[in-house]
Amino acid sequence: MRPEQQYIDLYAQAEALLRNHSAEPLNRLRARAFADFERLGFPTRRQEDCKYTDVAKAFEPDYGMNLKRLPIPVNPYEVFKCDVPNMSTSLFFVVNDAFYSATSYELRATSKEKEEKELVARSSSLVADNGVILGNFHDYPELVEQYLGTLADTSQDGLTAFNTAFAQDGVLLYVPKGVIVEKPIQLINILRSDVPLLVNRRVLIVLEDGAQARLLVCDHTMDEVNFLATQVIEVFAGRDSVFDLYELEETHTGTTRLSNLYVRQEAGSNVLLNGMTLTNGTTRNTTRVLLAGENASLDLCGMAIADQNQHVDNRTVVDHAVPSCASRQLFKYVLDDHATGAFAGLVLVRPGAQHTDARQTNRNLCATRDARMYTQPQLEIYADDVKCSHGATVGQLDDQALFYMRQRGIPLREARLLLMFAFVNEVVDTIRLDALKDRLHLLVEKRFRGELGKCRDCKATCNNFQDAKLVP
């Protein structure tokens, strides 16, 4: 039986249940999305876009789904504690695919004043004095409906269609015109279940003209069972807005993460996207950015550290639709043991998009002969006055550098660690938040030493089922 069939049957049996426990904006998209899913099915390796990751195979196991939206017995504020430098963020949680609402912090976002606000009592969503919203789709149906699904086209992608057909709620971040969110926002996705579980997360981010915000999204697991997480994020960056989105994955080898990120940038907007995979099972990230307004700029970065049989696949599409826009891509992988990495990046320069400046770089380090890296940088250019470049490298640690360091008394293990750390450091340094940059330096070092998942008093499982050290 095709993996699609079990979900087609499930939808037929549980459509009313889905609708009764879902936000109305998602219900309005559901029927069309399901029809698209029936037509498209899951992406397979026969398709060029998914030649390195068999998405359909990930759905073959029998996963549970919390269609009745039963509350999960966990307080993430009690179980999620890490001994890393305090970034002083506004902290929020998503448990599986539901916004956690027991206790939340108010956004410290001001455009006229910089007075800090105190801890806010229990609420399912938050509204700052200046109109900044962070909450679930249920509470803001009219605002969500204006934007939801306008970038994430279900007719073109079977995974997006599946997520839209089965997602029941989502997280909304809305920043009004001219508002600057001073304090970074941190959204923790926690996977919690006693049985194998499938979750469908949805995120909608809207920055109006001149708005500014920084969002860090972290993925963690609490239980050593298999998880499958689909995720669709839509980002609308208005004219002259500034937005940073950092995604950090620290799960375990039984987790499959399939994420589609859609971004639209208006004139003069500045967006930084940085996705970092430290521990995982199978990860497939697709990022599609439309530069729709002149003088928009994009920095798109990614980093993956993988060992054992872990798999990390990143695909990017940057669409230069208008003149005078700039995009810079930098992706780096460090692969050990039998790990597999893949990168496919397309820069599309449309007719008339003159004065485009686009750069794409993918550099990869295979620490063993059994590690595999597949890279496919691409340029598709239909304008003649542009600056576009792309390049990719795959190699191993520099033996001469190792010899030089050992001659000066540095042990082999420490020399390997230092070289690997220096290799990925370029991606970490693109982070425009000093506290987060310092934290990532620490986490990367802990990852290379095999020390993730050992934070004092933290009950989350942030590492593999068994400890692994990338540096022997």
C-alpha cells in the first residue's frame, strides 16, 4: 500500500474531528489542500527536488496523531533547563504542535519607549501595548486568514498540501508597522509522547513596513520514541523591515523533520535565515525566498554536524524577481561515520532583474571515507547585467594543518576538534545576535565533544539515543 493511502483513509474517517478541533483559517484551506495531496502524493526520490531524501518512505511507519487535541501532561518551563549562557529572550513553547499557554512572558517590544515589562499571568496569546502579537491561530482568525496559504502553495508541493490538510493550529507572530521588537523571541518546539507520533506544525510570521524582530526556533525531544514532524513556515517581510530567523535542531536519531519555509520580501527589506542542525535523525529543509521588491537583501545560511547514520538535506530556491536585489548563501556540513548530507541550491534571476548580486557557497567536510555528501549548486539567469557566482567543495581535514598543530604539542583529538570548529565558525559568525552567537559557539563545541543532552536538571533528550563523539 502506498504511504499516502493510510492518510487518505484517515482523512475520510476523521474529517469532522479535524475540523471540530482546528482553527477556522486552516479549515478554509483544508479541502483544497487535501485534494492537492490526493493528486500529488508525497515527494519521492524520482523527483529531482527530492532525489537525495525519500520523503514518502518517512510516512510508511504507523504514527499516532493527536486529532482530538488532548492536552499533553508536561510543563515545559519545568522540564526545559539548559546550562548555556542566558540569552535573556522572551520565551515561549510549542508542545508537539500546540502553542503552550499555561504561563508566558510578554514581548518587550517598544517603538517609543524602552521600559521593561513584568511577567504576565496566564493567557493563550499575548498582545504587547504596541500591537505585537504572539499567539495561536484560534485567537486571531481574521488576521491569520489574510496571509495564511498565500505563499505556501499546496498545488505545487505534496508535503505542504499534507501539512495544510492535517494541521489543526499554528503560531502567529505579528509585528505592526514601524514597531521594533527589542528583545529576541525564543520559540521552543518540544516533542513529547509515549508512542511514535506525527505532528504537523504551522507558523505564520508577518512584519509590516519598517518593523523589526528576531526569532529563534529550537527543536527538542523529551522521549526516546520515533517522531515525524512536518512544518510549514510563511514569512512576510514588509517594506524596509528587518527580520532574523534562526532555527536550531537538537533532537535524536529517531526524529524525522520535514520543513518547508516560504519567504516574501518587499522593497528595502533585510532578512537573515540561519538553520543549524546539531543532532537529528533525518532532516529535510526546503527554503523558498521571493525577492519581490527592489533593494531587498537576503542572507541565507546553514550548518549541519552529523555522524552515525544521520541524514541532513537542504534545498534552497532564491527567486530574484525584480532589479537591484542581493542574496548571499553559505552552507557548511561536517559529516562523520556513515552520515549523509545533501545540498541543492537554485538562484533564479528573472528577465528584467538587472543589477542582481547573488552569491552561493557550499563547503563540506567528510571526516571518514564512509560519509557521503551530494551538492548541486545552480544558477538560472535571464538578465545580462548581474553579478552571480556559485561554488561547492567537498574535502577532508587538512593533514598538513594537523601535522603542524601536533608538532606544537596539540594532541590529535584536540587538533581535529579545533579544525572542525574553525570550519563551521563562518556560519555561526553570520548570527547578528551576540548572545546567541556565544551560545552557538558553546553548543558546537559540546556537539563535537559528544556532550549535548547532558545539561544539569534538563529532562529533554537533546542528543542521540546513545552518546556519540564526532572527534574520536
